[in-house]
Amino acid sequence: MTAPLHESRPAGSGRALPDTQQGMRRRNLARVMHTVSAEGPLSRAAVASHIGLTRAAVSTLVDELIRSGLLEELGPERPGRVGRPGSALAVSGHGPAGLGAEVGVDHLAVCAVDLRGEIRARAVRHGANRGRTPQPVVEELTSLVRRVVAEAEREGLWPTGLAVAVPGLVARDGRTVVHAPNLDWHDTDLGALLSTGLPLTVDNEANFGALAELWLGDGTPRDFLHVSAEIGIGAAVVVDGHLLRGTRGFAGELGHVPVHPDGPECPCGGRGCLEQYAGEEAVLRAAGLAPGEDLVGLLARRAVEGDEAVRRALRDAGTALGIALTGAVNLLDPESVVLGGALAGLAPWLLPSLESELESRTAGPACPVSVSRLGPQGPLLGAAHSVVRGVLDDPAVVAGPA
């Protein structure tokens, strides 16, 4: 049985702790957890030095975190040092874990990530979700969640929350899908449909992909525009290490920016949206290929083989992306643009025309474009890690399994 967190909240949002003695204790517990997570293994003395508390105060905090199953002692730190070695502390590989899930147009996925950031359990179901009502899709997702929870518990883990990535607009309540055009879902309360017993957070897949890039990417700046794609195209803006959500939480809908206002109709109700030129299905149509599984793999193989129709379709998609991104870059002035999701696997054929458009249309110096190493795994990993980050941010709310 899993003990829940005291509350759920939008991923990556953080939570202000009260300025009381109890609030100070919780902040210090979080400081210890983040320090050991980022720098460990460390002795108590090293942790005290890092965060500026006395060794006695840190020892009290560490003992509490060990009892809660969040930290573990590994034995003497670096034998051979002058003086008595301290016991090395590390984030526990057992105990709390974060569950991430993704509802894609053509798949469902769930994974469990421990506090060290390692994936310990995973389940995937491939199959079309477009045109299906939410209820059967969520029932299948719930089955996958239960399978992953059972596997995680066999590994000595107890999930503390579930975060779900969806390809659509999500209300600020962190549970209602307001509109997912490529699923044809409207005003769907996933909190009411998902019966897992875990605290739930729902967010746009591009937001979770951007958070994964921020937390797990190599050298990713704290100000960037993250663009990801499957059937649809989403974006997320990260400013000073935080998501820019907008008034209603809908910021980042790059896929529905008009590239050609008189272009084809889009499921969102508009015309000539970027998705109609650079989404997976749009590229397949332009290349004269039939839809199927592993669309990105098919396009990449054909491009490598020299299929000129595929290469032309990808060049045109890159041009459309560049036109749409120019507006965002001119408006926001990000430090960089990061291509993730399916776009990462097609970057060699997209980038030349995309970068050409950015260079010719951007008012200032051209914005550098990089490719995410996380690729299509970003949203799922970002979802799971958002739960883990919630534990690191406020470890006091976590109780052991009943």
C-alpha cells in the first residue's frame, strides 16, 4: 500500500513553505536532500559545509531522512583520508519513487523512477488512441500503472505520486484536459477517471519534455524554447529555470501558430497551422508514404537511403518550423531552441532549412538550435522526475509504506 503526498501540484511549480520553525525544518530537509542528490555520496560534515549548518543540526536532519527511507549510509567515506572518515550518505535506491505516464496519439507509457533518477520499471502499449473516448484509454493506462507499481514494489520502491503527460491544453487545476485536438478530447477530468489511489498531476507533454531537458539535459541553459513533436507539435518556454505557463496555463501552443493563414484546416479549428506542415502525419503525406508504426524511423531510413520525396518533405517541414519559431524567438529572445520528441530523430534533415529561416528572419543574432538527447522519451521522463523533484523539494511530506 502506498502512502500519498499531502497534496498534488503542477509539475515544476514548487511550493512556498511557511516561515515558521516547522517550515524552516522542512526547508533544511530539502536542502540536505538536494545536496546529497547533486553532490553525493557525502559525509554529514561535507553536507554541513555545503549548506552552512552545524554538523549536529545536519546529523539530526540526516537521521530523520534515513528513517524515512530517503537517504542511506554507504560506509566510511574515502578510506585513507587524514582523520576519522565520516560515513558516506547517498540518496536511497529503495523507498520513494515517482511514476510518470504519457498518453500519446498512438501509444501509452508508464515508468517508475527512483530518487537517484534511475528507471526501475516500465510498461508501454502501442495502438491508436485518436477517436477513442477517454474512458477506455484511461482504463488501459490504469492497468499499465498498476503493472508498473507492482514491479516497483518488488524492487523495494513505493510510488508517491503520478504525473501524466498529455498532448493538449491542461487547466491550472493540474487534472483537467481542456482540449486535446489530436485525441478529440474536451474538458476531460483525468482525476475523476484515473483510479490509482496516488496523488495526480496532469500537464502538457511539451512542458514535461522541457522540464526533462532542464533537469537531465547536458549543459542545457536556464532560458530556452523546447519544441517537440509527434502527430502534433508542442512547445514550452523555460525562463530562468521555470516554465512560462501563461494566464490559463496554455502557453506554448506552437503547433497551432498559423504558417500559411489560408492553408488546410486543422483539428484545432484554425487553418494553415504549423502541425499541418511539420507534424509527423503531414510529413508522411508530403512524402507520399502511408501511416504506420515507427513513423520517425521510417522517415529517417528513407532519408538516409536518399529518397528525394522524403528529403523534400523534411526540408519543407524545417522551413515551416523556422517560420513559426522566428515569431517566438523574436518575441521571447531565448538563449537557445531545443528540438525534442520526434523532431530529434529527424534533425539532420530539418535543421538546414529551419536554421536558414531563423537566420534570415530573426531581428537579432540567430538563435542557436540544439537537439535533445532525450528525444521522444522526454515527456515520460519529465513526468516521472517531476514527482521525484517534489519529494526532494519537500521530503517531510513523504511517509513510508503502510
